[in-house]
Amino acid sequence: MSFDVATGTIAVRVNGEAREVPAGSTVADLARILDLPDAGVAIAVDDDVVPAARWAKVSLRADAQVDVLTAVQGG
């Protein structure tokens, strides 16, 4: 597990890229950190889609794999 005691952060992977977030962060916290829009976004943690209504209740663990998907209009 990746936890940095000095900074109080954990390492997670977001869309394959390493990120540091404060320990105890929730999916909602990550959405704010990433400045994601309020609608048209899906987030999966370790291959499980987290409904937006649960973002504030689901904590991220060190080394979590997070996939952020945004809706794109077009055709």
C-alpha cells in the first residue's frame, strides 16, 4: 500500500495515471480535486461503478484503480 506518513496522502491510479490524494478521501473528494462536472460523469473504483449518490460514502484506499468516464455528445 502506498501511504505517505509525512504528507498524509495515498497513491491511487486515475485512468492509468498515478495521483496522490489526501488519506481518507472519498470518491466525491476526488471528483472535486479533478474538477469534474456535476453531470455526465461515471466513476468506477477497482472495476465497480460507484453511483453518484454514493460518491460521498465511498472512501478510496491506497493503490485503488479509478476510472473516470465522461459523456461526450456527438455523432
